[in-house]
Amino acid sequence: MIGKPAAALGALLALTSTTTNAQGTPVTPRPITPADLLQLRDVGEPELSSDGAWVAYTVTTVDSAEDQYHSAVWMTSWDGAHTLRLTASKQGESAPRWSPDGRWLAFLSSREGEHAAVWLLDRAGGEGRKLSNFAGDVDDYVWAPDGTRLALIVEDPDTAKPKTPAPIVIDRFQFKQDEIGYLGKQRHHLYVLELATGKATLLTPGDYDEALPAWSPDGRSLVFVSKRRPDADRNNNWDLYVIDAAAGATPRQLTTFEGPDNDPDTESRPAWSPDGHSIAYLQGGPLKLLYYATQRLTTIPARGGAPRILTAALDRSVSHPTWSTDGNSIFFLLEDDRSVQLARIPAGGGAIERLLSGERVITGYTTGAQGRMAVAMSTLMVPTEVYAVDGSTTRPLSRQNDAWLGRVRVATTEPISFKSPDGTAVNGFVVKPLDFHAGARYPALLRIHGGPVSQFQFEFNTQLQMFASHGYLVVVANPRGSSGRGERYATAIYADWGNKDAQDVLAAVDYVVGQGLADPARLGVGGWSYGGILTNYVIAQDRRFKAAISGASASNILAGYGTDEYVREYEAELGVPWKSTDVWLKLSFPFLHADRIVTPTLFLCGDKDFNVPLLNSEQMYQALRSLGVETELVIYPGQRHALGKPSYLKDRMERYLAWYDKHLKL
């Protein structure tokens, strides 16, 4: 059995006991409130030093005065005895990475100017030193094996910033992207930067974007990911390329699969074997399967040749491959039903060993000397922290949220399984309200995840905890279309949204009502992104919900074509509207049949959202207002798909609670 992290035990004790604060004053844990969103710390990006003595990581906190999130670099000794905060600029720092000799810790920051640059900290002490000086952002970097150079991905600068901006001229197939805006001629190129001189050499000029570089063990070459073909916007056919780390070198295409080879959206860097003979990476599925496809661990000879899929029989997505130091095996993260695990497989293929499995979610890991490993991990009871891996158990290294956990009460979350009407097994969770009493029925919320290829997991979910603290029973499900259950389960909703997945989430409601947990007269529903989209399908089919919240959603799918960032995905999955009109109209069911909706519905969206643009929420709001159904539209100024201002996140949670309370707590 996997050992339970010590921090989790502390959280369990906090449920039933009085704790003390830093001054020794007794503190009685209380229900979580929206203000607690501003106190929780986000921990990630663990990075072991080469000697295995220290683990660096990032801690993101809220600056309430600036209404911004700031990330800082911390480090903890392997024995957990010493913890230091290393950076503290107002602009924040991210992506800590040790030099191969362990002397330097690099990170990204925009602390001098508006663009992210690479900075260096000497482990022996002293101030940070700015290393790069580009006119555009450094998006990614990796150390060369000899520690004298860095490979960088740098964005072309936006040189035109006059008082009156010039007209935006569009001539690309995909011309919008959330968080970025309108897409122009700017590209992301691969550079090599020399530490001693500061000289930067451009390796990949041209009209292409590069991503995720990795050095060969001898430091002579780099592998990277790109789409170096005409009109690359039209598909997601990424490939691996190898290039000599010298000016004027020509990239050599390594993969030829008609689908994504190491899609940058996986955030998984290709990895060279220690002998330099092979490269491990992720192969996706056919282009038509888009994000529904399973990501498979694959190796290919560095000189070229046939790829070998190591996890072909797994039917689960994997990510973040890392070779063992002896080259005999490859570590990776394995997404399974409601969990993300740490696993490894022999480099030549064979049985998969799940090193850290069970009810946990690992968001990152790092390897170092003496076989040491550390992970960023969350459980149902504890937010993400950094842990040392000791065999099949874990030991806490960071304790960033211990004080927060000592102040609040954590609700009980239980895994559930049930059957959809057609007999399909569906899994999810029930979060019980604080002070739950068996036999009592509670106002209940069905919350729906986004994606749709995503899942509710064995991790701490502040939003669900907030609802439970406020007296609600919360049920969540991973309907068909979700990840973690294999490719067939994910593709079950392909070009058929709001059908099988709606049946599955409604079956979750039937389950908690049938179990005597939920009050059938006080049911609410809601979600964000695809969770909001599926909410719209649900309330257009089922009238039992007394309140709905639809965040960043769509219902008139035809309105999405050309107005959001998904044009190539639409055309691959649905066909073009002028040829597949029946499909587009079928999927626009909630808007075209808005007169079937009777549920009071709150719509919310950011006005700069290019993922699911505001016009979609405006249309549904207008339809319900026209029909006389109680509705409200909340627009967050300057916000993209994911709200970025802490005050807006707090405001959103307060509005969630107020809307549900108004209609469900009668």
C-alpha cells in the first residue's frame, strides 16, 4: 500500500481538532470561504539539483494590493531540514532549472522590463544576474550538458507600438489564440546563448514556430518540435527535428507520422537517451482524432528510422518522458481513471511498473543523483506540495499550505461509480457538506468539468470544497468524452456533444438522489468552458434543476466558426458548415431550442476570451431574457478564458454561491 503523505495526516487531524497559530493561540478550523481563494498557495515545477541535495520549486501567491498572482522560486534540502525563498521580485519568477554542475540556478522573469528573460542565481549566494537580453519573451530554455550554453525559445518582438495602433491585418488560416490575441507574423525561434559572452545565435530563422528543445548528451545537437510545412495553421501535424547547435545548420526532420509527434500542448519535452542513440517522445493519434486521441510513449533512433511505440497496449495517455541514468528504462506520467501516476517501462518495451499509483495526482516530477526523485503531488485532502520519493512512499519537502489547512475544515470526498442509462459505467466523486448527517437530504450541485477531454481527479479541489463548506452536496462525474478511461471512452462524443455525456452526468444526479443524499427538489448544475457548454445541453433536456451556472460557454455552435480559436478542430470533427450543416445545427440544440429551458441561469465570461468568446454567452443570455426565463450575464473586463485577476476569481465564487443560494436554499 502507498504510504499517506504526512501533510495529509495533518489535514485529517485538522478536521476534528483545534490547532494553534504561530503565536501558540488555539485556532478552531472553520468552513472555507471565498476569501480563502486568496490565501491558498500553488506549488509546482520541482527541479532537483545535479547532486540531489536540493529541490527547487515555484510557489505562486496572491498580491492583493496589486490584484495579481506572483510566483517565486524556493528550495528545500533533500532531508527537508532547510527551506529558503530565493526570489522576491514584484514581477515574479518561474521555470527554475539547475546548471549541470549545480552551481547556478536559472529562472525566467520580467523583473527588468516587460519581456521575460533568463536570470542566474549563484548557489553560493548573491543577487540574481540577467543573462539574456532579447526584445521578445523567452518562453522556454534548457541547459547544455557542459553548462556553458542554453538553448532558448524566443518570441519575435512586437516592434510597432505607436500611440495609435496600426490596423490589424489578417492573412492566416488560424488568426486567434486565447491569452495571445490576434495572430500575426511573430514566430518563436530557437537560439543558443553562450553564458560567458552573452552571445545569442539564431538557429531557426523563417516563418515557423519551434518548441520544446532538448540537447543531445554530447552537446552537439538539439531536438525540437515544429510544423515546417506550407500553411501549417491548417492542422496539428507536429514533428521532431534535429539540428546541429551551430549557425547556418539545417534542421533534419526525424518523424513523419501523419499526426502530432510531441504536440507542444502536452508540455512534454522530447528526451535523449544517455548514449545519444534514441529519443523518447509522445506520439498522438490520427489528425482527425484531435485531442480525443491517446498520447503514447514512443522512441525513435536519433539518426532516423522507424519509431517504436512502447505503450501501444496501454490505452491511457502518458506524458513527460525521462530516461533513467543507465538508459535501461524510461520514467513517465500515466493518466488513469481519476489519477495521474508515476511509472516506468523498459527502454526496449515490456511491462509497465507503476511506481506511485493510487489515489493521487502527480503534476510534475524530477530526477537527480543517487536515484533520487521528487514529485509535485496532490490528494483529495491536500493541495499540491513537493515530496521526496522514497521507494513506493513519499515524504513532504514543501509545506506551503500546512498553515492554511490548519485554519479550515476540509470536507469528505468519496469516489463513486454508477451506470448510465445505456449501461455504461461512469466514475466520479461525491463531496459531502460539512457536518453531514446520514439519512438527511441536502441541496445538491452537479458540477461539470471542462475539456471535454479532461477529468475530475484524486486532487484537492478548492471550488468543490467551497460548495461543501457552504452546505451543498456536490456530485461530479467523468462522462464519456473524459480522459483517463482510454481512447474509445473519449471519442464516444466525437461530433455528438450533449448526448451520451449529458446522459452520463444526469445519471450522476440520479445516483445521489437514489442514495438518499440529494434533495430532488433542490438541484443545481454548472460548469466552465465545456462544463458550461454541457450545462446548456443539460438544462435544455432536463427541467428538474432549479439553478444553473454557465461559465464561458457556447450553444449556437455555428457562431463559433471564425470567431474563436478552434477553426481547424471544427473542420476536422464537424466538417465545414456549408457542407455539414445538419451536424452544426444538431450541436446547436440548446440555442435553437432555448424555449425548452426553464432553469434560472447565470452566464459569466471574460470579454477578451478567444477560446469560447463572449458572444456565445451573450446569445444565450439574450435568448433566455427574450423568453422570460430568469437570467443574468456577468462580464469580466480584460479577462481571457481563464480569469487572471484574484479579485475576479473571488467575485466569481461569491456569485456562484449567491445564485445557488437564491434558488436552492428555500
